[in-house]
Amino acid sequence: MRGIKASPASVLRRRARELRATGRDIIELSSGNLDFPTPDHVIAAAHDAALRGETRYTDVDGTPELKQAVQAALLRDHHLDYRPDEIVITNGSTQALFNALLATLAPADEVIIPAPYWAPYLDQVRLAGGTPVVVPCAQNNGFKLRAEDLQAAISPRTRWIVLNNPVNPSGALYSREDLSEIAAVLLRHPDIWVLADGLYEHIVFNGTPAPTLAEIEPRLKPRTLTVSGLAKSYAMMGWRIGYAAGPAALIREIITIQSQTTSGASSISQAAAVAALDGAQDVLTERAAILRARRDRFAELLNECAGLSCVPPEGTFYLLVNCAGVIGKRAPDGKVIATDRDFSAYLLEQADVAVFPGEDLGLSPHIRVSFANPSATIEEAARRSKRACEALQ
């Protein structure tokens, strides 16, 4: 455990709470929360389930109703057909990812992780006994993994590749053509499995869910674990419902691990998730349109800040902001801004704006900021950031 750190996002949330407790008005742009409410019909379904007495333990792998709803959603959104015994409901998508790694990795097994990346991928691999192999993805390729870079990273010890679409933190969106090129490499390596993380699949700005690898190349389906959840698409962050679909043998191993750790997900949350997946899906496109407008405005404002630059992403609700222009400058107190972590600390302590340092995401010098905030909050965050940048010398 010596090499394992607390999730950077949890550390940032805690620091922001500590500062708020002192009376400071912290604008939190580092969080993965959305400011949208959980849809009313989803909350009503949870309330009804509680009133019906559905408050007991469920099967470890989830209720039949929710597994059926996930089955239908995967068929609807990705043309992927899974049996109930090929689906497991988890306590958030993070658990699905970790349980899969824990079930399969042996010491010295390698997991390819494109960078920039979601920070917990690396320590999840380490916790499961494996070795993360980070593959930098160039900005001139939209921060997406190239087939030739994947091929170069593969070794006899490679067990998994983690492919997030769209990508947290960059917002990059792999097209069907991009995935086809990656699939062509993986078809030449039959022992490598795919962890397809699609948590942000509906937060895209082209009108269709982000494609996933098993959908693009059916020959990879027998060694692909398709993972997603309800947190981002339906603003159900605290309900803690994720799911995974894949080969029945792997799903059985995941269920065994879950049975000995957390057991099943909340019965009430599962009832709510059924309503979200089975109900009208208009909320997804409506909220994506709102987020797109916020994205464009926030990118415009941050590009006016001295030393900062960013390009609007194709998905997620994050801007990956290049802060190379502030590195090497001095804060009013004389401290040199040497890294993006220094810049993040400066914004938090001096401007009351919490951002995510790129160092924790495999890409420096950058910061990640969320635009899943009210427009007034975005405007104020940009004003504070601009003043802070202007104060650097």
C-alpha cells in the first residue's frame, strides 16, 4: 500500500470543504459532479420502491429488473446483446473496473493506459498486483491513442488495455474509424482484453452515444468488458450504480469478489436506475445541449486569460486547459509557479477556484476544469482566474 495514494479528486474535494468551512467562497471546478438534479421520475421511482418495502438486500449481481434494463440499454445504444448472466450491477462504475482487474491480474501483468487518463486507473492496476503502462497521446492527434502507439506498447505481459470513450479528462471522442484502427491491432493479439469505460457515453456533442469497441468489432466482444453507469448521464452521482457486461466466466469472477467485499448495490438506487434507463431519454440530449453552450462560453473566457489556452472538447464536461504560459512566473507573494500543481494551488489559495492539476492526469502543464456548473458560476470562475493570471509576473 505504500505506493498507493488517495484519489486526487477526493483530496481536492476535502480541501475545498475545509476552506468553505472557514467562510471562503470556493468555486469547485475540480469535481466530477453535475449541477443538474436527478430527474424527477427517477426520484419518484426510488420513493415508490421504498414505500413498497424494497429495502432488503438484493442479489449480489443486481436485481433482475435492473439487469434487464441494462440489457435493453446496451442493445438500444450500442447494438450489443448480452444475456443476464453476462451482466453485473456494481456500486458505481469504479467498482466494476477494479473488480475486473482484481479478478484477472497476476504479478507482472501489464495494463495499457492511454494518457491523459482518469487518475484512479493507475492505482487500481497497482492494487490488483499489475503494472500500468502509460502511453502518451499527442495533442496533434486530439489526445487519442494511435494504433501504432498501441502496437509499440504491447509486450508478452500485456493483459488489458483501458479505453475510455469519451475520455476523462480531455473530452476526446474516439470515432468509429478510430476504434476500427485500434481493433485491427488487438485482433493480432488474442490474449489482450479490453476494458471499455463508457461512463460519459451520453455526454457528447454530436447527438449520438459514444461508440464502444465491442460494437465496432464483434470479434473482440468475447474479450471485452463494457463498463458504464448512471452517474454522469442521469446526474445520479451519489446513487452509486454502475454496471459491466462481458463474458459470463469473467462476470462470475467479478460477482464472487463483490460478494466478499461490498455485496450488492443499494436496492433503492437500483429501482431508481431502472426508471432512468427505461424512461424517456430526452433528458440526455437536452442536458448535452446545455453543457455544449457552457463549454463554448467557458472556453472563450479561459482563452482570454493570460497564459492559458484550450480547445472545446467533443465529449464529457471538462476543459483540458494548457497552462504553459504561466509556468515560470511569480505569484504576488514571490513564489514561482513551476508546475501545473503549483498553478492549481495558486488558484485555490489566492483566487478561491479549485481545479485539477494535469500532473495527476498524465499531462503537464495542464489543468482540468469542469463546466458542469451554472452559467453564473462559470462567469465568476473565469473572472477570478483572469485576475489571478494577470497578477502573475
